[in-house]
Amino acid sequence: MKKCILCGQLFVAKVSFIQLFSWHKQETKCICSNCQSKYMRIPDKHCPNCFGKLSQNKFCLDCINWQKIYGKKLLKNHSLYLYNEAFHDLMVNYKRYGDYALHKVLEELCREDLTKRQADLYVPVPTSPEHLEQRQFDTISSIYSNLVSLTCVLGKKAGLSAQGEKNRAERLRSEQSFFVKKNFTINLKKYKILLLDDIYTTGRTLYHARDALAEVFPNAKISSFTLCR
């Protein structure tokens, strides 16, 4: 029996036949099926580029607007869940109130999907110095560090307000806040970079992160992965 980290109820974690006889250590579930059912997967009909809500055109409205700036160089994003009330509450407790234990829930929700996505480098979007000092942990790296090998090449400038504190218009007007850390080199001539974040809202954060990487590594193929859209 396991105790659900969210509701505290005892539950029996389901184990498949393959897992039962596997030599490899299997991660045990930390949330019950009832709690997990509150997180809604993105429907099949979604924007093919960013997994947002599909408009009458080929892409969602966000991607149509990004096309005006980037043309054909749109950032390809893959997301898993809708940002509903349940996810909002989870992220508030995790990020605003600094409940570190909840990284296990987020890790579990994306484990199966992320491990299927192959890349040469998995780059987490960094937390600001102010939030890192306040929380004492990096919210993005904490979600993904047990799933893939992270390359923390990006840094974030200090003294800038968080995206979560801005409205949509303010997010889109945000200045570049990311930079590639000095003395970082890659020996591969061509390589795939997967940016990792928690929520894709307007895309402004991920485009800034992509632009910072592309400036230093112009030959890299860069895409992104987020839990929510």
C-alpha cells in the first residue's frame, strides 16, 4: 500500500506483468488514480506546432503571431496536459509556496512521455536567482533531473519580474532574460537540444530560451517539452 502525496489516501500501485519480472528498478507511484484523473491530457485536435488550442487556421493564434516575428523558424513544442484548475492548484503549491515534495508528482506525470523523446542535450529553463534563493531549489530541474541527464547551460538574469506575475501583454513584451553560460562547449557538429519547462502559456519564455541557445549554437535543432499548455 502507498499513501497518495496529494490526498493522503492509501492505494495499491498497479504493476504490469513486464514490470513484475523486470530486473530494473521500477519507480513506484506517488499519487492515486483518483488524483491523477484530475489532470486532463491535451485532446488529439491541437495545434501541430505547440499543442495549443487549434484555431480555424493551420496553427493556434499564438503560433500565428509568432510566425509574424520568426517566419518559418517556429519553436516546435510538445505538451501533455491542459492547464486546468487542478494543475493550477498544484503549481501554486509547488512554485509559490515552495512545496518541494510536489516535484515527485510532476515527475510522475511526465515520466513515460519524456523518456520516449530522444535528444543529445536536455536543457532546463533556469529559475531566476531571486526565486532560487527564496525557494532553495530549482523548480524545473527538480522535475526532470531523475528522468534525463540535464545540461544546465542556460542562466537567467537577476532583477527581472517573474512571468507568472505578468498578464498576457506584459509577457509578450518581456525582454530577453536568458544567456548561455561562459566557457560551455559542445563537441557535436549537429545535435538536438530539448528545452524543458513546466508551462507553455504564450511561448515567450521558451522562444527567449531558444534564441539564446541558437545564438551560440546556430547548427543545433532546438525543440521544447512542457507539462502543460
